[in-house]
Amino acid sequence: MFQWSKDHLLLLWLRLAASVCAAILLLVAGFVLLEAFEALRDIGPVRFAADASWHPASEADQGLYNLVPMLSATLFATLGAVLLAGPLGIASALFCQFYAPAWVAQLQRRIIGLLSGIPSVVYGFWGLVVLVPLIRLQAPPGPSLLAGILILAIMIVPTVALIAESSLAAVPEAYLLGANALGISRVGIIFRVAIPAARSGLLTAVILGAGRAIGETMAILMVCGNVVAVPESVFAPVRTLTANIALEMAYAMGDHRSALFVTGVVLLVMVVGLVAVTASFATETTHAESTHG
Amino acid sequence: MRIRGFVAGLAFALLACGGTDQAAIVVTGSSTVAPLMAEIARRFEEQHPGVRVDVQTGGSSRGISDARKGLADVGMVSRAPKDSESDLRWFMVARDGVSLIVDASNSVPGLSKEQVRRIYRREISNWSEVGGPDLPITLVHKAQGRSTLEVFLEYFELEDKEISPDVVVGDNEQGIKTVAGDPRAIGYVSVGTAEYEAGRGTSIRLVPLDGVEASVASVGQGRFPLSRQLNIVTSDEPQGIVAELIQFASSEQVHDLVEAQFFVPVE
């Protein structure tokens, strides 16, 4: 009887905790949608893609609300960062897992763990005083899409590397031993056995990195230049969706404020899309594994 | 719903009046003055137990109309009085000055209103056209909604839409860090912050405008053109506790609060 009631209490507590976690997400999403509603009603969804520019005002008919340049900036910056950080992070994981002596691998893990703990404003400041002046020497003004891509890549490398390594470590020992027994070279084992077996984990690593890149605000705000325009080259300044919210929220009123929440909705949709893609990869592999096994 | 809220409010007001001699002062208006006024109000409340100062924003025009209609005891207005507004009593609490800044290595001696206007319209695109080095100009501009942006646009008679900047910054610190070390850049930030940073050795220079040096002193004396008054207004000659608040807000006791908001105390 006593035992049961203890179990029961724990269950109650866990249920409560779990529903609080879920409720937070729903509350935040609901709040953002509610705040965005005013602008979606007054301005209409079409104008967020069709207006001539982004010059918001607190009255819907006095402002212009095109979000496409910022959406493209977020997409380009994320894509660029993933293209750089994906191969780099996975390479680092492969090195730790298959080549590095134990102590080197341990050191490498520590360093990468430390990298992931540095606050983004520190990366942003470093970008502003080191990276931007270097880019300025090549192509003024300096703050640019390229600076954003490089900073984001540095920031998401740890995410990619750590998750990629744990998924490589989860490849069954038997696969590797079997391949080794067949006399396959180490390169062959890595590219024909380990990577295919860890495929879904490696994809998850890259996608989670992309998720972090989409949401990054402070560092991007400091190095990207924040000019609202579809970039014509990597040296052009851009404003991402997150930077748009951070720059203008403190002073926005009325429909302008609400339009910034629409920016937030666009970000939410992008992140939900990414999570959905990750989930579909995960189920795909579960099926694959169950048929093999 | 609304009526019930009103009744509840009324009951609360009656209770508040009956229970103690707590006085509430309502202050509304400019969102530029509001953060400063809120700080001043907090200190005033500490010194006058039982007094509550309620600061609300809504723009300078609301400050004027609320004070006129008696909806607020004090209105906040971030500009000089117009001729049609002489029915109100005006009290200046601070000045908001904006300085043009360049990198310390930029040799441009000074700029006129017309030159700045043409630079930001990209009709002048090289520093050599205004007496500076032979370098293209990088325009650093502020994000929408900032009070420095409003002062800048109004004085130079520019529309935000006609400016296509190279870099957009948020706060003053970011503006200074973006301009410092870039000999091509021109930006504008609150004069208090600029002077402080230049004094600390940050690589920026405050550019004289129309022959007047940009400094906290010249703004405080009202000589520097790129600045505006931050005022509070009342409908009649203030009485009692309101008069005390107004006197407090323009006294030396709040100069540190004025400076903390990057405004300039009135001399």
C-alpha cells in the first residue's frame, strides 16, 4: 500500500512536470500567434511578401512590411553555415572516433565542449573587432553575410561535432569488427560502414546545427550589418529575421510591434519544419533497422 | 466587463483616498522622456512616502492632449513648444543631443547640415568631397524607432525611406563599435555616449556640425544644432505635490539619472 502510494505520487509529479514542459511551448507559440494576429488582420499575409520594402509604422496603411529580404538572409546565412560547419564537425568526429589516440580524442572533446559553452555575444564581439575588419580589407563596408556565415559556422561546429561523434560511437561494434575481419581498409570502413550506419545521426547533427543557426541573434546582429536587402553577394550586409526582432522590438508600437511577432511566427514555422524533417529521418532509420534486424 | 472594471477601479480609488492620504500623480506622453521620467519618479517616491507617480507612454502628442484635458497631471513632450501650445506651462528636464561620429583617423574638419544631408542621400560618396581622405563613405544608420534616429531625420529633413545605409545598428554602443577603426564610416549616436567613449580612448571623433563642436557642454548650453528639448508640461501653474515633482525633475538631484539615459542635463 505504502509502495503504491509512493509510485502514485511520483507518477503524479512526473505527469505534472511533463505537462508544464509541454504547456510552456504551447503558451509561447499561442502568445506569439495571438500578438501576430493584429498585423495579419490589418496588413494581411500577402503584403509581408509583396510590399516594396520593410519600412514599418504603427499604422498598417502607413508602413511597408516586406519580410522576404530577411527570410532570404536567414536562409542564406544558415545554409552557408551548415555547408561549412557540417563537413568540419563530422570530420572532427571521425578523427576523434577512428584516428585520434584516446588522450587526444578526450582533449578534442573537452575543447569542443568548451566552444559550445561560449556565450554568443562573445562570438559577436570577436566577429565585430576581428572578422569584420578583415573582411573590410577585401570588400568594404565589412559587416556582411559572409561575416554572419563564418560566425554561425564557428558557433554550430560544436553542436554538429558532439552529436555526430555520439552517433558514430553508437555504430554497433560488430559492424566494425566484421568489416575489419574482411580486410577492408580503414577508409573503406569509415565511408562504407560507419557513415552509412550512422547516417541518420549525422543528419540530425547537421539539422540541429541548422536549428541553432536559424535562431542565433546577438552575434548575427553585431556582424551582419542589418541592412534590409536580398544580398547580391556574400559581401553585402543583410538583416536576418532574428536580428529584425531584436533591433526593433524595444521601440515598436501598434502594427509595427505586431509585424515583428509575424517575423517570430515565420521563424517558428522554419524551426517546426526542421524538426519535422529530423523526425522523418528518425522514423525512416527505425524502419530500416527493423527490416535488417 | 468594462463597467465592472470601472466600478472596481472606483472602489479602489475611494479606498485609496479614504485609507491613507496617498496621492497619485499621472504622467503621460513621449516614449523618449518616459524612461527618464520613470527613474525620476522612483527617486521622488522614495523621498515622499505615500506619493505614487504613474508614468505612461503614448507619444508627445498624447502628452500635450492629456495635460490639456486633465487626463494627466503632467505631460511629457520630446520637442520644443509650438506657437499653438503656449496655453501650457513648459519645464525642460534635459536635452537629447546627437553627434555625428567618424573614426579617429578620419581627418574631415567638420560638416555642414547640407553636407550631411547629401552624404546620407549618397549625393556625396567620397570623403575627399568634404575635405577628408580619398575614401568612399560607409553610411552607418540606426534601426527604426530609436529616438536618435528621429532627431537625426528631423534635423536633416530626411525620410527614412530615402536612405540606403551600408550598416544598420541598434544601440549607441553598437554604433560606436561599428564606426571605430573604420576610416570610411560615418555614424551618429547620442552625444553623451560618444563623448564618454572618445574620452576613454575609443577610436572615434565627434564631428563639429555647422561650426559648433559636438559636446555635452555645447548641447547643454543649447548651442549645438542637432539636439532637442525634453520637456514636461502642465495645464496650469502646478500646485502642491505636482509642483514639487516638477521642481525635483529639473533640479541637480536628478542629473545622474539624466546622464544615465545618455541625455544632457540643462544648465
